[in-house]
Amino acid sequence: MRIEPASRKIAILVSGRGSNFAAIADHTESGKLDAEIVLVLGNRESAPGLRNARRRGFETLFLSSKDTGRREFDTRAVAALREKDVAIVCLAGFMRILSPVFLSAFPYRILNIHPSLLPAFPGLDVQRQALEHGAKFSGCTVHFVDERLDGGPIIRQAVVPILDGDSHEDLSGRILTQEHQIYSEAIDLVLSGRCELDGRRVLIHD
């Protein structure tokens, strides 16, 4: 199945500091990424990523997830994204599991970045898992979001060596540098219509 978005309009969903949002915005503003950020949506009003988006002049939307069920929250979020005619949705530290309401609205149009070489070390505390397991390499993965936690088809990965004496902060910092690079690369691959799904494999066409 060839994935062919109808436009280059993207939305970014944040819950925290939003460093990947900032990197994507930098790449769009510099011309390295041909995309239009039409909405930055956050579920925590105090999220630094949402405040940063406002300072930079992007349209933002706060939807409270406190005491809100997944289905109700996702229904409201999907309505807002459809109103902006969003082609793909990029999760950037968005700390909520998406319901079938959201997944069915944007099939293979939702991207996430995870700080490990999936399928290794899904979930939380990823760097701690890698260090405790004595792994020699870690990295980051951009993947399509589906019903499996951190289990969707992989679009792009970057490898980061784990050095003797690495702390959690050391490893996290090196991985984050790669995240800021490959997320925009993966977004461009999807927006350009170069991605094709063959089972669980994402084939990239020139």
C-alpha cells in the first residue's frame, strides 16, 4: 500500500518540553523540511512545548486530558485536526495512548519517535533498560502508530553506541541529537509519498 498524503500540512502533539517539536519547526523554517505546521496541540496547559509554540507564532490548542476518557479526548482532538485539514500527525513526547477513534481517523498518518531501536525496549525508562541489559548500541526509531504500543511499522532508525561509563543522561543526550535529525527526515519521506507498506515493512521509493 502506497502512502500518499494529500498535502504537506502537519500537526504536532506535545505533552512536555517539546524538543522534537522545536527541531521540526527549525527544519521547516530553514527549508530543510518542506512541511507546514498548521497546529500544535497539547494536553497539558503548562507544557513547555506548547508555550514555545505560542512564542514562535504557531497556532496552538490546549485540550485538557485530566479526568477525560481516551475516547472523549480523541474525538475532540480528531475534530480539531480535521478542521485544519491535517495530512499527518506527529507525536512529540505526547504521553497518551491513542484510542481506535484516533487511529481510524488517520490510518498510517500518525508518526511517533521512540528512543530505542525498536522492537527492543518499548515503553518507558528506555535508556535505563538498555544500560541494565548491557546493550552495546541503542538509538531511536520513527514509526507509524497503530494499536500496538511502540509496535507500528518502522520508517527510519538511527544507531547510537553505548559507551563504557555512560550515564542515563549521557545516553539520552546522544540519542536526542539523532531524534532531532531523523524525525524530520521521516516526515519528509511520508509527505513526499515515497513510503509503501509491504506487510510490516516500510519500503522507501526514490
